Amino acid sequence: MQAPARPAACGALLIAALLSGPASADEKTPQTLWGYGVRACADYVAACVQDDAGDPAELQRYEDWLTGFISGLNLATGEDMLGGSGIESAMRRTRAFCERKPEQDFFNASMDFVRALNDLD
């Protein structure tokens, strides 16, 4: 039986993969993200507007995806990838990113915040 991989090594591989960024649209690669991470920033901003109007259901789905994503990063790296700032801060920062770049996706908007907090650029 093979020994389990060390969390730091798994985390380093995960971060390296995330930093490489998404494949360009013209490359023929299989989809590797699932769920709300692949949705357009414009869709996320629309969910924020719905939440502002009193309908939080769609925004909650984005928050749930982000919570799972960050939890996975934390487990893989053995570190708090939000540096104690919390999901609420990540959601606000992601909204600001998406308002500036509606053509991006929710994953890249989320990773922008993670990279900024962890000096990963």
C-alpha cells in the first residue's frame, strides 16, 4: 500500500495548477471545474443584485460554492487561504472584481482574491 501524500506537497501542486490559470477558449481541454465556479461574473453580479432586492437564494449558491472551494484549498495547503478575512470579505471582493470584469468567471474572480492575500502572483 502506498503512503498518503503529504498535505504540503498536495497543496503546492494545487496552487501551481491554480496559478497556471484557465486554458484559453480555443484550446480543446475537458472541463475541470464544476458548479458555480464556471459561471460568468455577469451572472454573479445579477445574483448580488437579486440579493440586494431581497432574494438571496441564488447568491447563497455562489457562497456555498466559494465556501467549499476555499475549504478544499485550506485542507490541501494546511493554511487559511483567506488569512482570516472570511467568506463575506471574499464575496465582496469577488463582486467588485466581477463588476469590473463581467466577462470573467466566478472561479477567476475568487482566485484573484486568494492570490492577492497570499502573494501568489
